[in-house]
Amino acid sequence: MTTLASPSVAVGGARWVRSLRRNLPGYLFLLPWLLGFLGLTLVPALGSLYLSFTEFDLLRDPRWVGAANYVRIATDDPKFVASLYVTFVYVALSVPLKLALALAVAMLLNKGIAGLPLYRAVFYLPSLLGASVAIAVLWRQLFAGNGLVNQVVFLLFGVQGPSWISDPDYTLYTLVVLSVWQFGSPMIIFLAGLRQIPQDIYEAAQIDGASKVRQFFRITLPMLTPVIFFNAVVKTIDAFKAFTPAYIISEGTGGPIDSTLFYTLYLYQEAFAYFRMGYASALAWILLVIIAFFTAFSFLSSRYWVHYDD
């Protein structure tokens, strides 16, 4: 006895084939990204998660130790606490200062000055170069004991400046200054946001007698909150991941006295100096959790201070 397919099934199959043919070019364009995501992101991430529960030194096969790495991090690793402290201080100082400077410069450039494209390029250039090894090496030379910064201090004030990169009281602040110097990227985004604010709102405020300061706090800041939120989240994540400047300036040690021991630098030391790959993987996943927590908190709190134009 022969069973015939119902007309509805045949129509559904034909519709699926037509949809596949229509979307096939899109799937093919998406395929390279999908393969890259699977091969370069998802699979390595799952492998790292597995290694975080093992003891692995690259010489022997991974040995399963369960949650021992995480227990040690939480209870018996002063370097972990020190690196977290340094990283949090760096984030707390560099991100607000960078965003404040970026907003100030963006407001100046929003005045319609001549040569705006040139100024934008000049201010944006540090963002392109700031994370490079060459700039970190240059920064180390500038802030050395006999570097250009101390020479300028001596010429202006007649006193010898401190050894910025060898004194633990100052070293971290040189990295903060380097980060703030790279304000070009958020500045460009702030400038784009300022251009979207209708000028008639400012004109109405001027007619009502509002001062420039009142206009800034009542008009500019509230209407820029989506841009501020975006810049804050992106730059906070970048600050948590900062590595190259601390590595170059401290020559990979995190010194002096762990004053530049960023979390990522400590992770690097565990993985590639001591070859404790399992322990380093656990550190990496803790960093992911920390960043995810701050990001989630930012999004949840944004409903109370970020104002979107309806």
C-alpha cells in the first residue's frame, strides 16, 4: 500500500526549499564568521573552562583537580588580591578622567571651529597608538628618572621630579596618565552625540535666561546619557583588560612592589612564566565573571539615569 504525502506537507517542503535558496547567499557570507567564532572563540573558551578545573603545565597531560584552583584563588593567593586592587584603582581613576577629558574636548570641537577634521584626527591619533608596544616604551623613557618629564619639571620649578616608573607611589599613576591620553575614541563618539542635540533646545533655554552651566547640566548631560553609558561600559571593559603598558613599563614583573601588577599581567605570569595553565585559566574565568558583573550592573542601573529620546 502506497502512502502519499499530504498537500500541506508538500507545500511546506517547497516553501522551505524556496526560503533556503533565497537565504543561501546570506548563510554563505555568514559562514566564515561562524567558523571563526567556533574555532577561535567558542572552542578555545570551552577548552579554557575545562583547563580551569585541572592542573596543567604544558609538559604533562592535564590532571583533574576539581575546584581546587578556584579555592586557592579565593583563600590562599595574596597576589590575586593585590592584582585586583591595582586593577580596580586603575579602572576607578582612568575611566572617569578619560571620559571627562573626552567630553570637554568634544564640546570645544562642537563649537564649529575651523579645521575640525584636522583636530579630530590629531586627538584621535593617541587612541590608535596608545596601546602599542612602541608608545609604552616611549612612555617609559619620558617618565624615567632623567626623562623629559623630569627635565621639564626642573626647568619650570627648579626641583628634581620623582622617579615616576621606579617609585611604587607614582608608577600606577603614569599608567593612568597614559590611559587618559588615549581619549580620542570616546571623544569622537561624544562629538557625534553632541551633534545630535537639537539647537533649538539651547535657544529656548537662552530665551528663558538659563546660564551655560545650567544648560550643560539640564540639557547636554541628560541628552548625552546614552553616549556616556556606551563609552563608560566600553572603556571600563578595556581598562579591566589593560596589559601592554604595565608589561612594558614594569618589564613584565608588575613592580615595583606589585604597584603595576594588573590582573591580566598576573594572569600572564601564571600562564607563561610559571606555566600553570590550569590556574591561569581559572583566573581568566574569574576576570570574565567580574567584567560580566560590572556590565550587568551597568545595564540594570542605566534605567535610572540613562534617558533615551522617545
